[in-house]
Amino acid sequence: MGASSGLNMSFPSRLGLFWFVADGSTKSQFLSLSRPWAEIPEIAGFKTLDEGHVDVWPLLRRQSHFLRSFEYEAFPRGRVNWAAEDNTWLLLLDPKLNSRPFVSHIISLWHLPTDRLKVMTDPHYRSSEQVGPPPETIP
């Protein structure tokens, strides 16, 4: 399939959902659920995780005492999908994350092809909590 051309298969691109969480202005922690692009089935011209933020949040809350007092929409979040029509990767995110440090962090961790990436804010992703800068990305 032509859609995979240009992908670095030694570090496969990923699709998934994520949050940046922090206690105030401290550095954010990146929490996510993702899978390699090749493992996600294409349905109606898109690839996306079946799970949503509301499905994954209870699992994260059980693993962290800090998160237990927050609902899933409290922290800035987003997701990465893929559209077959124009072979485009869609980074949908909270407006609080629409800046170079956060976007670059996601691109680096999930090996997203920047030449085919659309970054868009999404009206569903509005958070109440403030977060500090993303953690350092290890190349």
C-alpha cells in the first residue's frame, strides 16, 4: 500500500491518544495509549484507536494517586489519527498544547511524518488544568 511509503519501519509511526498532566507549572508528564500505524485497521478511510479518552482514563487513575481526583477532561489531551484519502496524519489537540514544544514532543515520540501532518485544535479537547512544558524528548 502506498500509504506506508516514507515511514521509518525501524521506528514505526504510531496512532493513539494522549494527555499532558502536571501539578501546576511543573514539567508535564506524557501519558498515552498508542499502537503502530500498521497494526490499526483502516475503517471507512481512517485509522484510529478504538479506545477513547474516557475508556483509558480509569486505567491511568488506578495507577496514580495524583490522578484519582481528576476526571479525564481535566488535563490537556489529544489524539493522532490517519486519513487514507490524502495519506495525512491528523494531530488533534487541546488549544493549550498547540505550541512547538508539545507538538514536537508528540512528533518525536510517535515518529510522525511531518510532511504529511496536519495539526488542528479540536473543540472536544478543552481542559481546566494548566500544565508546564513537556518532558525532555530523548532522540
